[in-house]
Amino acid sequence: MTRLLITGDWQLRTSPPANRMDDFYEVQKGKVLQVFEIAQREECDFILVPGDFFDNPSPGIRLLIDYIRLINHPWPFKILACFGQHDLYMHNPDYSTGPLSLLQHACDKVYIAGSDSSARTPWVNTPVCKLFPIDSAFVEADPGGTTMSDMARAASSGQCAFYGLSYGDPRMGKFEAWTDDLFNILLIHDMIGPEELFPGQEIDSPEQAFKAYPTFDLIVCGDYHYSFVYKEKGVLRVINAGCLVRKTVHWRDQQLRPAAYVFDTKSGSLERFELQFAPPEKVFREVERGATAEIGDDLVELMSTIDDVDLSYEDIIRAMVEQEVAGIGKSAGEVILKLLEETLDAYRAEGLRGSLPKGEAVS
Ligand SMILES: [Mn+2]
């Protein structure tokens, strides 16, 4: 039997997101502590973090020290993660640098689920492995490799194997489990969710993910910040627990109720644990909107999501222009100029400093 605590993006960061007016750093640390306490109370073997462990690849020494100390407390679980784009410098899939790699070295209980051991192994104390049965004796003894007898031993006691597809790994349908004998769990950081978050977003549905990775018993997703559960014939197949903290003034974030899920691989039971959080009006500054309300609001909404999506400003502006041209029938030139002016005005007025173009680290 294996018990898993499933979480979504943690997005650990030092600076508060724009428009958040509480002591964000302490609040976020408190959320992580709640997660650890649930995992301990529920006797979970692993906490799963499917990428975007950090909000940016330079989170600061103070944050790293604080979380290393918190994680290195003698908790009874391990933490298994893969890399999201926010964990990587300039979204560059070099997994050997960055804060998550540092955590592996500093914390014995932090592991990375990988898709290719050979590409990621030369780190000390880093069980980056392609097949990762939960059998503590085996994991501790030989984290980098596996044998058929290990697998048979693990299978007979109802064990799992973990695999990870980090940001930058091959996309949908190009990855398979190595064995049928274990409960195969895939951690994946990819835009999978029930509905697009803005017009034209490149996104796969949970059902598409389920069909693209048929060799896995369970797919645990990150990247999409809002929780969903996908079942096939009553059996849990794809899950995203949603992000740990509310970052933006976007209405979706305002409605978010941070939670973690406990899944038991033997019984198949799933239980949702909502974390403690303050109502949005207590933690978010009310955003004052100017005279250019309608278009400005749309842009502010779109832009408030931008540091979590793989979109450039150009993409967003283009989508808005297309929408405007279709909507009011003015000449494209007039609309473009108007939009650009309003974009800049809205941007300056709202002070959305977190909304930088794709690839820029926010510190
Ligand atoms: Mn994220």
C-alpha cells in the first residue's frame, strides 16, 4: 500500500505577488507546513509536486535556507517532484542547475522523478531515476537503477513506480512506463486542463492526457493552476490539485480554494483536504480600474495570468486585436493603436510588475 499526498504548483517565492497585501512569504510557508502536517497525519509515504516547485529560478538564499530547514525536519515522508518552467533559468531545460537541484543536494527526502536516468544522473545524492519503486530499502540502497527482482518484490507488496516529465521533456504520447507490474504514476508539468484559460491557448484535456499515456495508472499534473479530477469508469486517472497559493487578481485565482489530495494506491480512495486560507478581500488589494474599463479589464485579466502561461505579449496582443476587429469592425490600424495605448496605460496603472514577457525571471 502506498499513500500519496498530491499537490499542484507550489511556486515558492520571496517577493509578494502584485496586489497581494498580506505577509505573503509567511503565509506561503504556512501553506507548505499545512501540507506537511496533513501528509504526516494521513501517514503518506510521498508528497508529489508536479513542477513549479519555485516561482522563479532565483528565489533567494533566505527562502532556500528556510525551506531546507523545514524539509529537513524529521518528517516521515519523502517529496517527489519534477521541473516546471518556473524552476528553470529562462525556461531552459537544464535540470542540473537551479533551486530544485539544490534542494536535492541539501535534503535527503527530496527526489526528482525523471524520464531518462542517463541524462540526469551525475549528481551526488540525487536519485534521479527512470523507475522509482517505493521500497525504501531499495531506494536508499540503489536509487539510480532497478532490476527485475526489485520490481517483482515491489509489485508483490503493492508498490508504485514513479516517472516524471518535466517542462521541456517530450510532449503528449511519446513516453511509456517501463513495466506493467507496478502501479505506474506519471508526474507531468504540462498544460492539461478541462478548459482553456484564454482564447487560443494550447491545452490538452484530461481525457486527452489519459489517452496519450495509456501505460500509466495515474497522471499527476502541474502547470494548470486550478484543480480537477478525471475518472474513467469510476477510477481516478488524471488529477491536478491546483496551486498552493493565489497569486493574481484574476477571478479564477480569487475563487481558488487551495487543497491537497490524499490517494491510496491500494484501495483507490481519494480524499480532498482544503488548506486554511483567508478570503480574497483580506489578502488582495482591490484593483482600481480606469475609464477605459472594458478593454482595460480584459487586458488586465489576461496579463494577470501571463507569468503562468507560455504566451508572449505578442500572442496576447494579437488575440486581443483579432477579438476587437471582429467585435467592432473598425480598421485594424485604429484598433491596434488604441489597444497598445490602453495596454500601456492599464499596465502602468495596475502596476502588474509580475507580468513580464515570457522567459524573464521575476525576482
Ligand atoms: Mn505554475
